[in-house]
Amino acid sequence: MGRDRVLDFVVWVFTSFGMAFVNAGYAITHPQLWLNWNDSQAMMRFIYYGGSRELFFVVFVILIILTAIGLWKNAFMWGVVRVLEGFANTVGRFFAWAGLLMVLQQIVIIFSQRVFAASELTLGIGSAVTFDLSWWGEELKLYNAMIVALCCTYTFVQGGHVRVDLIYSAISYRKKRAIDMFGSIFFMMPAAILTWMYAWYFLWRHLITPKVSASDTLERMLLKARAVKWNVETIGFSPNGFNGYFLFKVLLVAFTAMVFLQAIAFFYRSYLEFKEGPESEGKYLDRDNPLNNTESDAEADLATPVAQTS
């Protein structure tokens, strides 16, 4: 009985891998079946496949192909690392400005409320928008969420996350790279996948009715398409407070996708640095931390007299 179950599982895995090529090809050649949101059934297909095992195996197969090419041509793998890390840096550097916007908006709110005794704030030129000050005050949470969700991988690339290091700093260079590879595969990727599965349907349950769930089959989703309609969450925590909390769900989905991509980049970088040795450490790494730059400059200044003496 146990052997039959193992055999069935192996057959299911290989069948899923084979169907991944079929599903990917069909989705590419028939975009109207899942991208034409004027058709409610197309939208429900998009929602279903966005959190399905079919998508998981498609992504898994693409990752295996990219890894195989990278193992054959390390320059290609370095290119993938540079693209993914560059994406994380670009997104993070852009949305980091939300911190400045948050501070400026808080100053305007304080002046409007305490100095001018205003209850509302109007923003814009021409088509201006007017909301209660409590709305603008609660909207500051969105800027904070942008920084947390969209600057997380940027901070990872920059080496800015707080770490509790018990053994990592004391082990050899190659053991560090091996730990990094293990962590990216068995911690970062699974955590991102599980979070995506919850976040994807959590998002759509606050955008449409009837509500959808991960347990719904495609057939059930298509039946729900008959009654589907947009019902975007607009409930605030206070009567005149911020009412765009569905945006936080969007940020959660974006966060998990970026963490998964960064896990791929981190695995590839760790493998390449493991293979090429200490001289490749930090290769193509685009960091803008002044402290790191200062340390690099100091090391260069120390190395110059030694080289001249030699």
C-alpha cells in the first residue's frame, strides 16, 4: 500500500511537470481566456490560476530551466542576479521616498489642525480632492506599508536587515555560501509561496463578490462568475477615516512576489560565489550604503601603501 502511494505521488509530480509546459503554452496563446476582464469567466480564471498548483509548477519549471542554463553558462546566471537585484534596488529606492512624503504630510496635518483649526484638507491643482484630516492622518499608514512591503528586498540587497548571528560569522567562506543557499531554498521560497497563497485570495475577497477561496475548484469559480461583481473594500476604522485598506492587500501580494524573486537572486549569487571563491564576493553588487562605501574606501587606502612598499 505504501509503495503504491509513493508511485502515485511520483506519477502525479511528473504529470504536473509535463502539464506545466502545456498550461504555460495555452495561457500564452489564449490570453483572452484570462486577461479579458470584460468577461467575468476570464476574470475568475485569472483569480483561480493566480493561486493554483498549476501556476506553482509553471513557475517551478521556468526556475529549473533558468537554473540549468545558469549552471551551463554562469554568465547567464550572473545576468539573472543583476536583473533581479536591480529590480529590487529600483523599486526600493523609488518607494523609499514615501518616508519623506509621510513626514511632510504629517507636518501639513499638524499645521492645519493646530494653527489654522481646519477640519478638512484639500490637495491638488484643478481636480483637487478634499478629505477630513482624520482621513489624511490614517493614510500615513499606507506610506509606512509601502516602505515595509516594497523596500524589504532593497534592504536585503543593501545588507540592512537586522541579523542575530550565533555561528555564521565564525564559519568559513564556503560554509557561509552553503548556508545562504539552504536558507533561500528552504526558508525564503517556501515562506513566500505560503504567504502568496493566503494573500492572493485575501486580496480578492476584498475586491469582488461572491467571495472566493483557495478551496474553490475551477468549475465552482466559473459558476460564481455568473454573479460576480466588483465590491472594493471601502470601510474605514473611523467614520471619516482612510477607506482604501484594500491597497494594503495589494502591497502584501507585491511583497511576497518580490521576496520570492529575491530568494532566486540570493540562491544564484550564493551558488556563484561558492563556485568562484572569495574573489567573487559582492560581484556586481549595487549597494548605496555610505557605511559600506566608507569601509571599502578605507580598505583601499590601507592597501595602497602596502602595494607601493612591495
